[in-house]
Amino acid sequence: MSLGGKLKSLSEVAKPKGQESVIIELTENSVKLVYGKTSTGILYAGSKQFAENSDAGIKGFISDFFQKLKIKKKEVNLMISSNTFISKNVDIPSNNEEEIRKIIDLQAGRYTPYSRDEIVIDCFCAESPEQHYTNVLLIIAHRKFIERCYELIEGAGGEIVKIGINSESLAAVYDEMAQQTAGEGATGGIHIARDSSDFTIIDKHKMVFVRNIPIGLTQFKADREAAVKEFISELSKSIVAYQDQGVGQVIKMLFVASIPEYHELIKQGIEGAIPYIKDHETKVSFIQAKDRFQTGSEVSQMIAQATDDSFFDVFSSYEMLSLTRIDLIPKEIKIRRSFRKSGKDVIEFGILIMTVFLLISVFLLVKSYIKNEHRKKLETLNESTFEQARELEEKSTKSRAVRELLRKRGRGLHVFEKINSMIGDDIYLSRFSYDKEGAITIGGTADSMSRIFAFVTELEESNFFTDVQTKETKSRREGQKEVADFSIECTLVEGI
């Protein structure tokens, strides 16, 4: 079946701007494809059932998908359904996620009938701060199945960038819808696909429980009554298993993603035959892809007509891709990609260095050429202006000598002005001398001996004179008044 009819190029539909996403779900003999852009939602969805040992047909189907839609960046987000992996809840005696992953990696073989080399494993950690252990939900896939997926997608020209599980995306959708209905407690969700159903439980925004129910739309179409009875029985067992694990709260909301034809029959079975639902007043709500996801008009029309398969799981993976954490890409492939990326980075860095070196070389050559030309011009100019420069130098030397002479002469007057501003009317200067080394001699008469000492202190505290010394003081009488003669030596501060 192909939703949207035949594969068609994007020239036949809108070509909006936005990030492209390709989702491919693979099981043993079936393929689901989803392609869309962030700006417009899902533009194409398709699926096809194959007979056993039809790997060539699967590769051709995927390759045709890439070519007809003209997808240039063939980066594939591979999603696997719950019937292709094993889920298991275990308690690990640690609260450190890194330590928990190391423990799981060492003891992975204990949780499956396969050896560690035969499986690929990832996990969710449900922290319990008040406990000394962590409940871990293990997701385990067989390595051969993963390798086959690589062979099919890479054989079709694609590149796997992530291997996730639809259950995680479904859980995110259920959780978002439960918040919209203001639900409390844990939230459960059942997605009924072609050959099986996925039962997922979310508590406190984390997926805590996943089980696969081996009843799907194929069984419902073959024998509706028997299929519903078996479906309800398996669902009841799964709910009991969830209770026994003790990994979450009571389920208060249960979503069922299915085609409308079976809604009423399934609801009657769930509410009437599962005591847990009635005892805990769990609300049952049915949801459909056409009401939940943004799709192109043709895709929406074909979804409504689909009766043998559901695209709710892959649409959820498309919408919640950025929120999913599980990645089952084997370690050796991650390491190989890391080396490849490192090698590519080294080559790019080498090219960058060579480019920079080349640019620097060109820059230096151009700079050298310009300098050489400039030097030649300067030499020519130097020859024609040498005599003028010599004459100007002589004039400049004479001018500097005159300026220096004037400066020295003016300096003595400046010093005298500073001293004169300090003496006032009670000191009479009879002698003042200043030499070119800055030595100053001051002689005179003051009204009192104390005035001489005050004058000396004033000279010392100024910023103009240093080494102030009183060489001579002598009291005498002048008429009816006592006066004091003095002689002071000091040095002018350099730079004044």
C-alpha cells in the first residue's frame, strides 16, 4: 500500500523551504516510508509488504523512493517497531548513568538468550533519588537484524544516521496529549499496526514500560471477535506485568491509536474485561493520525482510506524525532564514523592551512613588490632633495640652539618669579643668583628669625626646590626694629 498514491516527484507537490526528514521503518518483510519538511509537515507516506527473502525488492522500493522524490541528502532515520526488539525492566544498584551503562554493557548477556556480541543495546534510566538503585528500561535488538537494515538501506543509496524505536516517539505523543487533557498519574498508549500492537507506558514524562502484543489489524480482519478477545487477554497480561514491575504510577489515561472500524469493539473489551481499567477509573481515548499530524492533502485523504495498516507510529517518529534518545547504531559503526569524520576534518584542515599559506605567500610577494617599487621612488627622490635636506638641517640646528638659549634665560626669570611669590612684604631680598646647573643662592633680610624659618619650610614643601639649606642667619638692629639677615642655598627640581 502507498499513501499518496504512486511515488511522485516534489515538482508535483509543494516545494517548501525547511529541513527535510526521512523516516524508514523496517521489519522482516515490510517497509514504511515517511518524508516531510518542517515547514509543511508530511509530504509523502508509503508502505509495502514483501515475500520472504525479498531483499532486492526492498532495496529497489527504497531506491525508487529516493529517486522519485529527488531526495539529495539521503540521511535516513531508521525506526524499528516493538516486534523487532526486546524490552526489559531491571534494577541497577547505582544512580550514576555512566556507571549504569558500563554495568549494562558488561552484563547485557544476562538479560537475553543471546551473547553480548549478538546484540545491540541501549536504555532509559528512571531515577529514584530516595533509593540506591535505578530502574532501567533496556532496549535490545539482534545484531543480525541491525546489520540487515544497514545492508538494505545502504544498498538503496541511503545512509543511516540514527536507529530509534517507534515506541519512544509514540510515548512522547501520548505524553503530550495527556498534558493537554490535564491527566494525572501514568499514561498508557496502544498502537495497533498491521501484524502486532505496541503497548507503551509513560510516567513523569519518561517511557518506563514497553511490550509488544502479537495481535494486529491482519488478525482483526481475519476474525474480529477472536482477535479482540486475544488482544484484550494480552493487554491485561501486560498491565499486570507493569504492576508487578513497580516502575510507575497507576495508569489514569489510556490512548488507543487504531482505525475507527474497531474502536467500539476494542473499547467495550478494555472497559469490560480488564478489571484494572475499571478499578482505577482509567480513561480510554481513541486517536487517529489524520487528527493528530500535519500532512499534505493527498496524504490525509489516503490515510482515511487505509484499513490494513497504521502510520501513526512512523508519523510520531517524524514529529518527535528531535526528542528521542534511543540510538541502536552499533559501537563499531560509531567509532568508524568518528574516524572517518576525524580524517575528513584533518583533510579539510590541511586544505585550509595550504590555502592560508598560499594567501600569505601571495600577500608577501605583492608586499615585497610594492616595497621595492616604493624604495626605487624614494632613492630617486633622495637624490634630488639631499642638498635641500642638508640646508634645512643646518637651519634647524641653529634654530634649536637659539631656542635652548632663550629657554635657559627665561628659566632664571621663572625661578625668580616663584621665589618672589613666596617672600611677601616681610622679607627683603638683597641677593639672588641662579646658575645653569640649577643651583640657587638667596640672600636678604626678614622682619624676624621665625619668618626666615617659615620661608625655608615653604621652599622645602614646594614642588620646585630641593636640598634647601640655611647657610647663614644673623640678628641685628635696624633703627628701632630687630631684623634678621639670612643666606639660603637650594637646587631647582629637574624638569621645571
